[in-house]
Amino acid sequence: MGDAIGQVLSFGVGVALSPIPIIAVVLMLGTPRARANGPAFVLGWIVGLAIVGTIVLVAAGSADATQGSQPADWVGVLKIVLGVLVLLVAVRQWRGRPRAGEQSAMPKWMRAIDTFTPMRSLAIAVALSGINPKNLLLTVGAAAAIASTGSSTGQEAVALAVFVLIGTLGVGAPVVIYFALGQRATRILDELKTWMAANNSAIMAVLCLVIGAKLIGDGISGLA
């Protein structure tokens, strides 16, 4: 199980450091429905990651992700493909970064956050965690890595839970700060939102570059 957990740590950190969702949850915490929408967003985030991860684990198990005690060749190929795709995301983020004096463009749906209900907050979070291209690639990579360790079903479930937990830290931390500090959290969350908005593209580019290189390296090592 230790091997399976070790495989998902970097993927979990990659999912956790998602600037747009973090900015979104901070904005929610400044609305009249903060006490309901914040936790609903975190719950939706967990659900999205868990659903995608479970689907990939089941599919990988059916496709025999291990050959003896080693990962199957298709797992290595999958990691290389995922790594290349993640590197492409890194390039796109870097090329799309705002120039000096410019502000990062935020998604249009953020303008309506004041009107969000708990159900809509949950649905948006499911989409951002499970369908967002970067998170989808990382979740597939994490689940494939877990499956390739040959762990038991119970151990795979624990490793996936660890991945989901780590991946939720980014959006979960602002909610914890909000409930723990009350009014004192306003300044901290505003500074976090401002910093994330200013460095969104750079964070994503560097993060995807590192994880993409790791995936390709792991894939090549597995095939060798």
C-alpha cells in the first residue's frame, strides 16, 4: 500500500494547486451564502475526483494493469501519453500568461458567484475537479499508477482516498480558514485570491511541466 500511496502524492499536489477553483471558493466565501456554498463546493470537488478515480481504477483492473509484479506495458504507454498532454497544457498556460501590467482573464461564470445556490456550487466543483482537462489528466495518471502497483482492492481504495484528500487541500483550506477565523479570515483570503489571480498561468505552467516530465520519465522507466 505504501507504494500505491507514494505514487499519488505528486498527482494530488498537482490537483490541489488549482488557482481558478481556489479563487472561486474564496469568492464564494464573500457572499451571503458562504456558510452553505463553501462546504458544498468542497464536497463537489471530492465527489468529482472520487468518481473519475474510481472509474479509472475499475477500468485499469479489468485491463490487467500489472504483469506479474511489474506494471503492464500499456500503463507505461499511457503515462507517456498523459505526460505529453500535460506538457502541452504547460506550454499553453505559459504562452497565455498575462504580460506585465495585465490581469489574468477569469472565467465568465465567476461573475455570477453571488447568485450561486449550494447545488450549483456543488455541480461547478464536480465539473472543475473531474472534467477540467488538467485535473482529469492528473486523476487518470494517479489512478493508473495505483492500479499498476498490484495492490489489493482495499489498498487501492486507501491510496485513492489519500489522493482525493491531498487534491482537496487547495479548495478546502480557504473554507477551513473562513470557519476557524471568522471575520479575521477576510484579509488572508483576499491576499490569497489576489496572489492566485496574478500568478495563475505561471503556477499552472510550472506545475504541469514538472508533473508532465515525471509522467514521461515513469512511463519510459516502466517500458524499459
